[in-house]
Amino acid sequence: MAALTEVAREKLQALTAAGRRRVLTDTAREGGMAVVRSGKRLISFSCNDYLGLSQHPDVKAAAKAAVEKYGAGAGASRFVTGNHPLYASLEAKLAVWKGMEAALVFGSGYLANTGIIPALVGKGDLILADRLVHACLIDGALLSDAKLLRFKHNDMDDCQRLLEEHRGKHKHCLIVTDEVFSMDGDIAPLAELSALGSQYDAWLLADGAHSLAAEHAPVDIYVGTFSKALGSYGGFVAAKRDVIDYLATSARSLIFSTALPPAAVAAAEAALAILRADPVLAKAPLAKARLFTEATGLPLAQSPIVPLVLGEESKALKAAAEFEGAGYLAVAIRPPTVPEGTSRLRLAFSALHRDEDILALAGFIKNKGWV
Ligand SMILES: *Cc1c(COP(=O)(O)O)cnc(C)c1O
């Protein structure tokens, strides 16, 4: 029998050789977009804290007040004793924000997707997913017993071709897509997907984890997270009231996992209030990303996410090290997170980035010949 440590060591060696081993690095976030790694202060272009709300005094104060009032942890699942009174208030506001009848908070975006997809579809059903959807949508699809097919990225003809060929052989059909693609920063054509859904009797699930938009084309199920623009932690789904009531009593990741710490829920609600009161703030990350794409000559940014695609793993890893040497943090994203041969630095722009830092970064990248 092979010793577990030996097997682990062999697997690690293979991953290291392929440039795919991931290691955790201590990273202390300071104010603004500064982080400290290995004693070095860097400007981060890797945080998803698009509006800097994780650092906002009102958001921090709301979290502290919730700890004082309800304690550090929730104590049990929402269905037992974990459903602290902060949930109902936040869910009502999320529903209004997304223009849906109701919302349901989960432990994270990952837990939302892995819980709701198997609740919605199963054996004999069909899931059509964009080629580049986030891993947790695929994990949710694999946990269901539905047949999973992938259509070419943002390619409506390919999606329609699959519907034409396979829809009739399945009872229910769910189309899943990111709203803003997490590693490419481009946007799904939700209106077209929704029209295809109507035409072929398929439901549309959009994952808006990276979205800052207040409005979008109508979808049947909207998934969001508090961990990015809202600066906290947790996830949610918004839909019609009956769908939400059904998901609440069916999604295993909601039922069999402890409720969020009260502080995370309170922080998300405070952040949502800031976002909704200040529509100008929500536009800032895209403006910052566009300043960067204009300065580098990259295609005009469609969201705060801008990929600098470099090709092989080794190239992306080397570029990440050079970034760090120059005082910037941009983590290399490699397969299996992105397709083979498209390893990249994924840059995320925040309202808190200073224009002069963005322009300096653009100059650095041009000097290196990466654009
Ligand atoms: C980050 C992300 C998630 C996961 O959300 P968490 O709340 O961090 O678990 C889900 N979907 C997409 C598209 C994401 O980018």
C-alpha cells in the first residue's frame, strides 16, 4: 500500500512541474489598495473589493455592533437557531435592489450555486453552461444528476444549437452563465439568453458575483455575493417568492451549514446601503479600468476586470514575480482556472486606486512589452 505522504508528495511534484501548484502567501491588507507581502508593501490589483467597502468606517461599525449584540458566531444552521434578525432585513433589501420578489442569503456564493442548482434540476434534466462560467456553477451542475453541456463563450448560436438538439429529450432545462465573467471581465448577453430561454422553455440563472450594475435583463434566478463589491462575506439568490421558498427548504448547502456570523450579514447590509445611496461610486471601478485599457491600448474594459493574457503558465508566473518586484500585486491565474495556453495576470480595478498608480502600472507593462 502506498503511504499517503508519498502519494501526496508525488502529486505535489507533478503539480509543481506543470507550474500548477498553488501556495498560500501571508498577505496583510492595509488601508486603500495597499497590501504587505513578505515585508514588502505593494499596490494590489488583485482584490475584488471594487468599492473599498471592506474598509469603510460605516461597514466596519455595523459589523462591530452586530458582534456586540449577537456574538461572534451564529451558533447553528438558519433552520435551527442561527436565523438572527439581521437576515430578514438584508433579504428584503436585496430583493428590492435586484428587482425580484424575494431573496435568500447563503453562506457564500459558492454555497449558493452548489445548493440551488441540484435543488432546481436533477435526473432527466439538462443544464447548458457557458464555457467560461465560474467553477462553483460547474460544481453545482455536477452535484445535480442533470446532463451538463457547455456552449461556446457568449456564443448564442452555439447555445441555440444545443437547445435545438437536446432540449426536447429533457424534462427541465437550466441555462447558467456569469453576468460578468470572473477571469475575462466581459459581459454575458443576458437579454439574448433570456429570449432563448423563453423560446425553448429553459430557465436562466445568472451569477452576478462581479457585477456592480443595479439593473440587468430579466433572469429567473439571480445569484450574487457579498464578498466582492460589498466588502463582506456571504452569498444570495434572488427570484420569485415561490422559487425562493422552495430553495430555502431544499438547498442542502443552506440547510446543513451553519448560518453566517452576524457581523458578515450586518456588514453586507451597511455596504449595500452605501452602494445604493451613491450610484456614482458604483461607476468608479469601470472608469479606473478604462483609464488603464486606454493607456495600454488593450481592448476597452467592459467591467473592472482586465485580463493580461500571457500564454503558458511559466510566463504568467514570471510576470507576476516582476510585478511584485516593481511594487504591484497581480496574481497569476493558470489552468484549470482558465483554459490551457491562456494563463494570465487578472487585474481588478477599484474605486480606491489612484489614477497616477494606474498610469504608472500601464507604463510598466508597456515597457515590458506585454501589450
Ligand atoms: C467569486 C465568485 C463566486 C463565489 O462567491 P463567494 O461568495 O466568494 O463564494 C461565485 N461566482 C462567481 C462568478 C465568482 O466570481
